[in-house]
Amino acid sequence: MSQSRIGILHPGNMGVSVAASFKTAGNEVLWASDGRSEATRQRAQDAGLNDAVTVRALCETCSIIVSVCPPHAARDVASEVLGYGFNGHYVDANAISPQIAVSLDVLFASAGGSFVDGGIIGGPAWTSGNTWLYLSGSTAAEIASILAGGALGVACIGEVPGKASALKMCYAAYSKGTTALLAAILAAATHYGVREELEDQWAQDDPDFSEQTLARIRRVTAKAWRYIGEMQEISATFQAAGVPGEFHLAAAEIYRRMDGLEQRSELPSLEEILLRLIQP
Amino acid sequence: MSQSRIGILHPGNMGVSVAASFKTAGNEVLWASDGRSEATRQRAQDAGLNDAVTVRALCETCSIIVSVCPPHAARDVASEVLGYGFNGHYVDANAISPQIAVSLDVLFASAGGSFVDGGIIGGPAWTSGNTWLYLSGSTAAEIASILAGGALGVACIGEVPGKASALKMCYAAYSKGTTALLAAILAAATHYGVREELEDQWAQDDPDFSEQTLARIRRVTAKAWRYIGEMQEISATFQAAGVPGEFHLAAAEIYRRMDGLEQRSELPSLEEILLRLIQP
């Protein structure tokens, strides 16, 4: 394998696993420590990433930059990289609408670089077969062959930018959309005093459903702050396709009401979560 | 068992199964043929229901009236019965919001009768253990003991009107809400050219998910016209509880776009359905 120099923005929980997978695939992976937290520094160090210190230096050193950040930050990260005159391959692996991906493609092309649209499905990629990075764009096949080989499954799904983001949006629309819907349902059931009866009825269909649902809602509070933007992106994705976007506006509002609950040492109780979801 | 005289409005596919169950429980069940279709007449006859001909005569003859109709017609059916001075037990078994149930409770009480809030969960009640009628209200326990005994499971869940409707709303919010959501997702995936990739990704989580989803969306077209109102009721139910109601406004719109597809001899193809869901 020929080694590429890849910059990762930024090595958060997901990003560092992706970076480690690129290293396993035979590449050198760098990050930029300037302004990042101590937790991020520790993660980057543990994964053996090289520190370019600044994003500017990262852009000057690397032929490929991969952006892994919350959706609401995706455009700012891309702008910063464009601002440094980066003209290599820019991979946006974030949960953004295909419309934003297409607009980034235009911007990177006019700067003389290439844009690769990406979407990650699954949790942090520490074991094979659980996490996928889908890529689309004019150079997606070439980039996929460089990034593939580690625990992260990498697949090119076409030459059209936006496809990888659309796939990510459609997948998350169900997984994260239904978690928000179930939280809203349990909040309403609590309000009307029928939560126990509802859980009994669900048990008629599937004995494990209630317990799994309760655990799912408690777990999601840790990531709710990041899902607000993702739900808004899904809503925009649906609306641009001529499909009703309100499902995920409601989901965004549910995650907004959960925001802040992640600041605990333990997961909050279901009762505390449901109480927050009811806002007359 | 002591026999009660029960009027059913109306013996549609669900209503006739409910009526048959009340008969099995030892009651006499009547219907009103005036203005109803030949299909309804045939169903009522096959189930051995007695014909009171008019709704007025039904109200004069029966001590219990049970309303089983599409949600958008529930208030009209109740108004008609109130208009005939009915002062027995009126059971609304429809998919209406608890707020409407409470308002009907007030109206029947001022007319000197009693209102029992009801909600049916499951399909037509031809076999035991698959369909439940939940009841709540001041006389719900008494009425439950009269109606129970056939294939339809009947349970009183309290004395407060609105609880049975709330339970029905919360249950349908997931079952019918997710069917609409999945239809919207597949429509968006089709628009962006990633339907095959999405189905492959779903298969990673559950090999049967795509096939079941496709069958579920095709099947629901037969009932979509009736689900429009039900989704609007759920949205109102959520909003009155201080929970975001937009999930089911979107679901109502999805079912509205499916409306009309039931007029076929065969279920429409998925492609035809998805094409209808995309309306730029």
C-alpha cells in the first residue's frame, strides 16, 4: 500500500476511531492540536496521530483532509480549510444534507481542489463490520481505495456528490427519528396517565420492546445536543426532495429539550427525561 | 349472563367483528340499515345482527350504543345520537384525541346519559388475543363486564374519560407513525438515488427489515384515507400534552398523498406509491 498523508478534523470519539482505521490502512494521519481540549489531545496521542499543531499546517502538509464534526459545525470547518487555500481532497464525513454537500463540492472545485461527499453509519469504528463510511463524488473511488483497509468499512457509491449524505440522512431518519418519536410518545403517555398500559400493550407485540425503548431513550441523552442539527439537516433533506419534513423538526425539538442532560456522571432517569419533554 | 341490547354504529370491517364479539358475549346486537351500503348490509346479515332500520329507532331500542367509525366522523355520529335524546350508555371506540372524548363526556352527561371513552387496538376481532377494546369513564367497569366474553378483549383502565383514547393515540403514534415515516424515507431515498444502498444498509441491521417495510407500505394504502384523520388526532393529542405534534402532521400528509390508491383491485406497486409521495 502506498502511504497518504491524511488530516483529521477532529479526533472526537468518532473521529479518532476513523483516524485509527486510516492508519491501519497504511496511511499517516495528522491532527491539529491548536485550541482543542485535553481529552482530544489524549485521544489523538493514544491513537498515534501526528500533531500538525495548526489547521493551516495540516492543510499545507496533507493531500487529504477528512472532516468529522457535529453537523452544525461542518460548514465552518470547510470554510476554514478553504480559507487556507487547500487544494487537495476534502472529505466531508458529516451528517449534512445533500444540498450542503453539493454546495461544498462547488466551493472546493473553484478553489482547485476536489470534494468527496461522505456519510458515516454506525458508532465509533473500533471493530470491523459495524461502521461504514460511504463516499460519493468525482474522485470518491480513488479516495475510497486509500481510506479502506481498517476497521471502518469504506465504500464508494457513485460519482455524484450528495449521494453519500443522502444515504446517511435517510438511514438516520429512521434510527434517530424513531428514538425521538418514542420519547415523545412516552412523554404524552405519562401526561395522560397511560404509560403503564401502553408498555403492557407494547409487550403484547414484543416482550422486550418497552425495556429496549427505555434504555434507548436514556442512552440518547448523551448525544442529544449533536442530534439537534442532524434532525434539522434531515428535515431539509426531505423537504428538498418534496417529502414532508416535519417528522424531523419534531425530532429536533425533542433532542433540544434533552440538551444539557449529558452533563451528568450517570445517565438520567427516564422520569427526569420525560418531564423535560413536556413543555406546555 | 344477562342480555343487553347493544346498537352498533356502524358494522364496517372492524365494527362487524366487534358486534359479533358482543353477541358471543351473550348480548343482542342491532344496527341501522338506513343509508348504509350493500356491503355493510351483507356483513351485518352474515353476523346475525338485527336491523333497527334507522339510527333513531336504534337509539330508542338500545341501552348501549357503540360507535366504530373513522375518526373524522366520530363527532357527527355522536351528535346524531344526542339529537335523538339518547340517554343510555354511549361508547365511543374511535381513534379520537382525549380532548374530544372529554368534550363528548360532558355532552352525554348533560343529556342525562353516560359516556364511555373507548379505544380499539388491533385489527378486526375475529380471533381471541389479537384485538383489545380499552374503556375508561365513570361507568366503564360496568360496561366492560357487559361487552367482554367474545374474541375482542375488553378492559376497563379507569374512571377518567380520555384515558382510553390517550392509550389508543399513543399506541397508534408508533405503529402508524413509523409506517408513514418509512414511506417518507423511501420516497426521499428514491429521489436521491440511494434506495438500494439504504435497503442494503438496513439489511446489515436486520435481513428482513426492507422486505417487511415494503410490504407494510403497500398494505397501508388500503387504509390511508382513514389514517389521515387519525394522525391529525394524534398530533392534537401530543400538542395538548405539551409534546411536539409535528411528527403526525407529516404522517397525516403522507397518508393524504396515498389517498385514492385504495380504489384498486390489487395493492399498488411500491414505485407507484413513492412517486405519489414526492410532491415538489
